[in-house]
Amino acid sequence: MLHCNRIHMFLRVIATQLPGSYQTSHESQTMTELASKQRPKRPEFRNINAFTDLTTYRMTPAAWVSILHRASGAIMFVLMPFIIWMFDTSTSSELSFERFKAAFNIGMLGLPGFVWKLVALALIWAYLHHFIAGLRHLYMDATHTLSNEFGKSTALITLASSILLTLVLGAKLFGLY
């Protein structure tokens, strides 16, 4: 091992003395000199306390889209039995379709139809937001477009379009047009 180290040192000395060769700054310093230098202080990362810090913590639009993307996925998962019931009841027969319409007009299970329409509206928003945010993520992955400006602008477009489409479909659901 000692012999290999001597050969390596010899080759380094020869390489630095050849014309056109250069030394990087750390090659001309010894290990003790490198270790004794004062390093800049590393940034301190801390956890966010949900009770004290969230009221003052300002999130970017991209962070909101990311959180809402997860929330919309969870809403669709939790409402999956309702989705299956709606599909089954609306396509089984004419009688079951009338029962489906009555659930949204009159109500069912002791809840008025207005509540079931709000649940359907939440499901509409969750689907639209999840779909649009998913398209945003696919586009960013496919084009490798990663910048703060692009992330902010696409996040705002995602939020605005999902809310706008939800309002349009909600107006149809509640019979405004």
C-alpha cells in the first residue's frame, strides 16, 4: 500500500509540472488546511407546529395545488361507495333512475336532497381538481419544465379552472340553467 501511495504522489507531482496542467484550489492544500477552514453555517430546518405556525405560514399556489390534489384523491376514495351507488341506481332500470332523481330532489336517509347535491358537488370538484392537477404534473414531468414562475402560473390556472368548472357544473346540478 505504501508503494502505491508513493507512485500516486509521484504522478501527481509530474502532472502538475507538465505544461498546460493546472491545479484546483483544493489540490494545493493539505487535508489539515481543508479541515481547519470555517464552513458557512448550514440552514436550520424545523418542523411546523400546526397550532402556532400554520396561521402565519404562507404557502405558494403550487403548495396549495399539491395539498388539494391529495385531498381530492382522498375525497374520491372516501366517496367511492356513493359513486358506485349513483352509477348502479342510475343505470339499472327506469324505476331505479326515478329513485336516483328523487334522492337529489326530495332526499334520502333522513337528509334533504340539497345535502346530497352538495356531496355530489364536492365529488365534482374533487374529480375536476384531481384531473387538472394530474394533467399539470404529467405535463411538467414530460417537458421537464421546472421553474418557480411556471409552477406558480400553472398552479393558479389549475385552481382557477377547477373552481370555474365546478361552479358551471354546480349551477347545472342545482338547476340554475
